[in-house]
Amino acid sequence: MIRLLAAVSAAAVLMAGPVQAQEVDRAAVNRIVDQGFNHSEVMQTAAHLTDRIGGRMTNSPQMRETERWAQERFRDWGLSNVRTEGFEFGRGWSIVQSSARMTSPRPIALRAIPVAWTPGTNGTVSGEVILAPMATPGDLEKWRGKLAGKIVLISAPTVAPDPTEPAFRRLTDAELAERNVYGQPTHNHAATERGVQSSSRDDFPLRLDAFLAEEGALGWIRMAYRDGGLVHGAGYTHHVGRTPTLPGMEIAAEDYRRLVRLSIAGTAPTVEMMSEVRFHDEDINAYNVLADIPGTDRSGEYVMAGAHFDSWVAADGAVDNAAGTAVVMEAARILRTLNVRPKRTIRFALWNGEEQGLFGSLAYVDRHLATRAPLEDPALAALPNNRTWRARWPIQPREGYSDLVAYFNLDNGSGRIRGINAEGNLAAVPVLEDWLEPFASMGATTVSPRSAGGTDHVYLQTVGVPGFQFIQDPLDYSSRLHHSSLDSYDHLKPEDLRQAAVILASVLLSAANSDEPLPRMPLPTRPTDTDPFPFPGGN
């Protein structure tokens, strides 16, 4: 089957003529614009996700509530085949309450958050802090015998930066023009294999925890990676049987530096930590939520839009990614309200477990589209799927591989859509330009041949399925909101989210009704190393 599908894909590329202009239903565009701008519910959806439910850590009670509520909304709007699909994830975790304060040489509250999937303090823990930066296994031995009864500052402090760029910005025309450049892919199999081998040894958080516990430390504190009083709290020890034993907290960079300066000056500060958290083991599966608008033709073919609806819990997960979730749900509401009857089914996906490694979208790809051959080494084969995926060849298409003709993803905050990344699919560029053309006056003008990474279209692209991430205005997403304690409803931009929902709904309808499926790349095969003559010691 693998060879047959690859041959069919190659033959289709060779036989296809010039890409034809894709007619856009202008009357439908006007109806979408009216519904999306004059009757929008996108902000009500976003407010429920943020103000009402709040941060949605995978497998937490808040995420279980979100899974139920999202299905109810899809059903209320009249979508079909509303369902969940589960995949193994691990333990749920939630914060009940927490605090941290310096008690000497003077009392002061510290801006702090427990690190995800670390245990609580079982009351209040108090002790002197010690600066003992530890980032690799080689750092541990130098601190042996020095940590008993201490709260350990494990981060090497950084100097406070001088901000030279505005925190909030929109893309300029010049910046958009710079994206219209094709970037050749590069391949280095030795580096990929080293990465997999490194993943097999990537247990440093647990090694550090075991060392600190053995040494008699009371707990540990790390430094937030942004300034401005922000905290984040991300952690990744969610797998069953891999839970740390000591409490860990993250404190604001400014508070951390103060503790370090006092320690260096010879006045070892005393800190109190209180962390009450809960683990949730009722169901170790996480769940994607899916819903359809059925197609009337093109039996089995479908187009798809998705966003991840899990978040971290330092705040309410507004721009990451209640924004994208609300846009996808609003596009579904708009199209169902207009009672569209697309040729192809339109599927809407809310992905889970994205923040810990794109688990939900990978589970969908692996189950419905294509998988990859297992690794022969049993230790490597036992690693989580996302750690070894790119190193496994050949790709093995599943029966529904060709049914998904286009996937569109939203996960870059609350900024308006300025275009779309074509992911190196040059044949798709003119088609995407046709579909975006009605929205040039709204700022959506750019179809970039570039690729985008780090979110839920990635694994579709790795198996040759057309998956795309929209280009959005950055606003202050990366500078201060992403994963941070500021990520609340107040930082959502209603005008931008309404524009995004209108464009997404229109692009989905165009993709669902086009006479020909969107051009796709050949089924990927193991590529040749870009540099056939690498120098010793190079990358």
C-alpha cells in the first residue's frame, strides 16, 4: 500500500496541468461577513473559556469541564457527529492555593507559582535558600553534602535586560514582504538520531528531584524566564510513575535576583513556601473534541480547522489558546447558522495536550492519516511518540490518508490574520491567494511559501498532508503573554478575533467547495542529507 500511494501521488503531480483559479463564492462571503461582524459570538465564547473556566491544564477538572462544554456548544449550534477521541496522556494536576514569601532579612511577598506536576508542600515549608545552579547531570556532584535543610535556587541568575523593542506591535508591509521567500529545507540524519538518543536520556528533572531529595533539600525554586513580574509554571512530568517527590516553584525574575543578591552579600534569606495542589488520576486519557458539518458530495473527503484548547494555568490561557479555540468555534457557528451545504465535510478540531508536546494532533494523525515504522531499539521504541516521530521511516499511510484535503490552524494569539504560510507547497500558493483575495482590505494579503513550526499543523506536514498555520499580527503574544501570568481576557482583541473567524469560515467553505482538492506535496520519503560532506565535530 505504501508504494502504491506514493506512486499515485507522484503520478498526480506529473499529470496535473496548471493550477486553475479557484472561484470564491462571493455571495457566501457577504453572508459570512454579515454573520461574523454583525452577529458575532466569538467574545462570549472566549469569555466563557477564560473568565468562567480559566486555565485548562490537560486532564485537570477545568479541562474536563471544557471538553463537556465545547461539545454542548457544537451540538447547540447544530453540528453533526460531535464526539471525543481519547489518547493516553497521564496525570491531571491543578492548583488549589499557593504562596511564597521571604521572611528574613525582612518580610516580603514573592510573586510565585508551583511548577506543573510537582507535589505540594503539605503545609508551609520554611528554610534558608542556597544558590546552587543545576542544569545538567554534571552539575549535581558539586553540590553534594551542601543542601540539607535548604530551599535550593536551581537557576543561574541572568542580568536584567534593557527592553529596546516595543512589547506590542503589528506586522508592517515590509515585514510581510520579507516572508515571500522560499527557504530550502535542510536534513541532517545524524543530528536527528542524536536528538532521539538524547530524548531517551531526557530525565534530568527527575534526576534532579531524586538528588535533591537524597541530599535532604526541602524544595526548589527556579527563576522566571521573563522580567516584569511574570511567572509561568510550565512543567512536563505528567506521565504516570514519573512524578517528582519535592515541591518546586517558579518566582518572578526580580524576586529571584533579590534572593541571589542577598545570598551573595552573606545574608542568606529565609523563605516560606506553601503549595496545595491536587493530582487527578481518574482517567489518564486526554480527549480531542471533534464536530462536523457534513458534506453533500466528494464522498469521504473533508477539510478541517483546529486549535488547541488546553493551556497553562498561570493565568486563564486567553491568547494561548482560548483565542484560536474561540475563532474555530465561531467559524463553526457562522457556517452552521448560514446552513451551508458544502461539497466536502468541514471538520472542526479542538486539540488537547498541545502544550506538553502536540500530543492531541499527533494522536489524530497517527490514528486516521499515517503512522511511521517503529524503531528497532526497544528502549527508543518505548519513548513517547512525539520524541521519535521524525526519525522513523518509512511513513505508512492509513486508509483515510487522502480524505483530508486541507487543514488550517490557529495558534498565534489574538492578532488578526495577515495571511497564511504555505509550508513549501508552491502549487498551493495561487489557490490560497484566490481564497484570501476578498479579505485584502482587512489586512490579509500574504501567502508565504515559508514553513511555521511549534503547533498542531506540524505533524500533518510531516506526513505530506496539507496543513497550514495562519500568519497573525504578533501583538504582545511572545513578548509578555505566552504562557504567562498576564494571559487573561483583557489582552484579547475583539476586532481581530472577529476578522479571523470571518476569514477562517470563508477559507474553509472555499476549500470544501473547490472543484479540485488543494494541491499536496508527495508522500515524504527519507530525505538525503543536505550536506554530503559534513566536517568532524560539526552539526
